[in-house]
Amino acid sequence: MKVTISYSVDYEDVPRTMAQMLKNLYDIEYPESGKLLLEARTDILTGRYSDALSSVDSLRQELAKLDQKLMDYSNIILGYSKADAELKSGIVHNEAHAPINSVTQEVSAENILDEKKEND
């Protein structure tokens, strides 16, 4: 199950925070994807096709997680970019702590009921 978490940073710290988040993604998650890709290649070259399929499936799952995080980061960067442009052009919102952008997860009642049945 996916959940949305949030935390606050000062407006001027958003670019530095995003840069650090992208660096963490590159340093921590990207290498794992590379390892899985190399494993799949080795498995194919050594005739372990079942293992190769497993490695490719794991890689696809890791890339899907990576893609979701990149989508979240894109939304934050887009929101910051719009807010920055508005501030530079003199457009100011009256909301004291308006979020730059928010990323939400839609959950339908059907999904919740399905999860409850699985847990029973």
C-alpha cells in the first residue's frame, strides 16, 4: 500500500533539498537497478534463463519504484518553479503556508474493502 508523507522545508531550501533527494536516488537506488541488469545479462550468457527472467522482473519492479519517485520529484520541482516564477513576477498568494505542490494517492473504497478482505 502506498502512503503519502510530507515534511516542511524553508522555501529557499527547496532546490538544495531536491538536489539531495535526487543524489540519494542516484547513489542508493540506481546502483541496485544496475546490479539487477548485470545479473540478468550474466544469467542469459550462462544459460540460466529462469534466473534471468527473475532478475528482469525484479529490475522492472525496481524501475517502477524509481519512476514513481521521479514523478513525485517532478511534481515538486514543477510546483516550486511555478511558485518561484510567481514570486519573481510579484504575484503573491495570501495563504500563509500554502504548499508548493502536493502529491496524493487516490484510494477508492473498493481498494480499501479488498485490502480488508485479504487481511481477514
